[in-house]
Amino acid sequence: MKQTRIIMGMPITITLEDAHTGASDLERIFAYFRQVDETFSTYKKTSEISALNRGDIAQDAVSPALQEILQLAAETTSQTGGYFSIITPDGSLDPSGIVKGWAIHHAAQQLQEQGFQDFIVNAGGDIQASCKSGKRRHWTIGIRNPFNVKQIVQTLRITNEGIATSGSYMRGNHIYNPLAKSKQLNEVVSLSVIGPNIYEADRFATAGFAMGREGAAFIARLNGFAGYQIDRDGIALKTAQWTKYCKPVTTH
């Protein structure tokens, strides 16, 4: 069963292969994403993050979910040498660079708790895969050409990993370098990261993109991660670990 909803300003697609799948199983996950949007959307005046930015609530009085995001964001800032930050140039908080991967990760955990084993959760192109039943050997994922989104430039086989792509080719220059806020990020147009789960892949893809040309090298130094970077001249750079996901795999 496969269904898509537009939530959080993007298409969210859930694919479940288990035989006992029902529509209500999918609706529970879509409802979770709506809840995340109501809490973290900076575009909604009624969201908790908007209330925090207005000063309507104190930071020590926010919900457990927002407390967790603020803590994880601080940890990511430290782990990336300051290249990740949820503080925007105007001083407000925008946790979108960490919330999407975090939400996909939690949605996948909820599916696993419900007994599902083979599935994909895809939110705006960021993906958590699961192959745990033994029936499916992998999921096939395509990486788009940032200069021609109808073209697939890499075909990957992933099993229980997460993959996230940060770039400027779909949403414009929405990512900035927190250490040089006035400097435009135009050297790299796309950075895809495979990690042990989508939360890890997403946050480090965001930080890596903010590093410009050094992003791929940063991903290469992370244990258990792989990266694929395309610069403004169309030159691709892949980390050593990336190639293991590109090798042909016998279909299930």
C-alpha cells in the first residue's frame, strides 16, 4: 500500500508492503506529521515555535518535543563545529533543518512498533528505508540531477538506512553558513548523505552543505556515513563508502 499527503509544505509518501496493512495504519502516521507541522512550522502563527519566537512562551516552558529538538540542535551545532544552527540571521529560531529527519525517523519507529517491517517513509525526498522481514533485499532510490530534476544520476540500493539531500536547486538558497552568514552558498548545489537513519543523515547533510566544497570531506570523516556532492560546475564527488550502495544487487 502506498499513499501520499501534502503536509509540512511537501509531499509525504508512505509505502508499506506488509500483508496486514490497512488505511488506518497510514492515517496514524500522516496524523503524526500534521502534529509535527502544528508544533514546528515557522509559517503558522499558531505553532509552538512561532509562539516561542514571539516571546509568548519561555524556552523552559515548551513542550517535551520542542525541548528535545532544541537539545538535539545544540548537540548538532557542537558536533559540526558551528556549521549547523537553528538561529536564523534575524535571530529567530527555525528548526526545519533538523525537524524533518527527526520526524521521519520517529514515524518509522512508530511503524516498526506497529509490527511493520518492509517500508519506506519519504518526506520531500528524504527517506527512511526498512527491510527487516527477509522478503525484500533492498529498496531502490534515485538521486536527481540538480540541473535537470527529471534525470536520475545515481541509483542506490539501501536496506535500513536513511538518505537525505540538501541543496539549492529545488527551494533556492534556504541554507546558510552560520559562521559566515553574509556569504552566499553557491559552490555546491547538492549534497546527498546516507546514514544509519534519516535523522542522522538529514542533520549532517544540512551542516555539510553549509560547509560548501568541504562538505563531502566532512561526511567522509563520519563513521557509518556516505556522501555524494555535486558542485555548480556539475562535477560530482563521492566518498569511498558511497560506492557500496551503488553496486548492482540481485533483486528480491
